[in-house]
Amino acid sequence: MSSLESAVAILHCFRPDTPELAVSDVARQLSMPKSTVSRLLRAMGEQGLVEQDAESRRYRVGLLPFRLGQLYHAHTKVIDLVDAEVEALVNETGFTGYIGVLNEADIVILRKRHGRYPVRMVLEPGYRMAAAATAYGKALLARLPNDEVRRLLPAAPGNGKSGTRMPIGKLLAALDEVRSRGWAMADEAFPGMCAIGAAVGSADDQPAVGFSLSFPDNAVDPKLRRTIADRMVAAAQRVAARTSDPAILSDTRHAGGSGAKSRIENQVRASR
């Protein structure tokens, strides 16, 4: 392994749950001699890649990666990354893809990708509807604290075209499920149609973006629905790894700890 590869491997050891590491911690993670790790960390410190706490002698990520990250994020738009993922999902499944954002209690469609499935619901960019009645609307609401959801929505928000009302307590319970699994499903907005959605944000001030696949309810069996849901979660994770979305990367309920984060990073590298 070259010095450059070793330095990159060391940087990958720093995570939200382990922002500071001792030489022994890095050596153990990478199965490298402590003397080698110590030498590499000193050299990395001289170049601004890491810095050492004067008292604890532990290392943390330095200013150079932070500055490079700022440059990267300045040219990284969440919606464009999501759009690329949705295009791939539409090509894979044939179903219609939608991308949008939360606007108070509604979602607003920003982009759509036509599918090839003969039966489809086509909504144009700019279309608004109740967030609580849509798949990616629920995924976006799930990113908010329950107090914020209560502020945004009435006590019994509308439940799609059916005109029924969903008690806010029932909706909050549903959002808890979305938070635990990373995706949402909705079949109440348009009779006979179903959608599976997810949402992703960034470490900067860009708004979170929701996305979904829409399909006829009778066209997808439970096994395929689960496969689509898994694809949606993987797409959100790939985007999150590039935008440093703390809601996904630091949430072990979705990421499953450091092993899952490594898998996400591997998926990002493979997709480039």
C-alpha cells in the first residue's frame, strides 16, 4: 500500500461517532504497526490533513479536508445527484419518477422522469399536494422533529384524493416507521396508484429533496415493492455519502454503524 493509499485509509477511520482517534485506534482498525501509523499521522499533520490535540494527543481531521469539502459542496447540488439516481431507477423499473421539496404542509414537484410502463400517473413540475398523502412527502416529513410536524399540519391532515382525514397521532406513528426503515409508501393520493419514496439532504443549507417511483398498485407484488424500497434507500445513501447528509450518515438506525458507512462509501466509489 502506497503512502497516499495509507493516508486515505487513515482519513476513512474518522467518522461522526469517532471524530478523534489515538494512534493505537488507527493501528488497530487498519492492522498496521503503530510506528507506521504514528509516522504517517505526523506527515499528514504537517500537510494539514489531520491535527493533534495538545493534551489528549489524539488526532482529528484537519483544516485541509474541510476546505476541500467546502469546495466540493459548492458544486454539489442535492437535486442533481438525486435526479441521476431517479433516472437510473426509472430505467431499471420502467416506472415514473418524481423529485420535489417540502413547502410548509405540501410537497412541490420539481422534476419528473417518464417511465415506460403503459399505465402511469403523470403530474407536471409545479404541482402541489399534501405531503402527508405522498410517499416522498412522508419521507421529507420524517426528517423533521414531531413538534415541527405538528406545527406544519392540522390535527387531522387530508389523506389524498379520498378526502378522508388521518389523525395526527397516526401520522406521527407512520413517520416513526419511515425513520426506522428509510423509505415511505403511499397509496392514498390516487386510487389504484402506489408510490415508494425516500428523501436526502446535505450538510449545508440546501433544502432536503424527496424522490419517489410511482406505479399501478396491481403491477407490483410485495417482493418487488421491497426490492424497490431497498433501491430507494441505497440511492439516498449514495447521495448522502456525497453531500454529507447528517440525517442519514450519522443515523445508525439506517446506516447500521461504521460497516454500513463503509458499504455506502464503496457504492459511491463504484458508481463514479
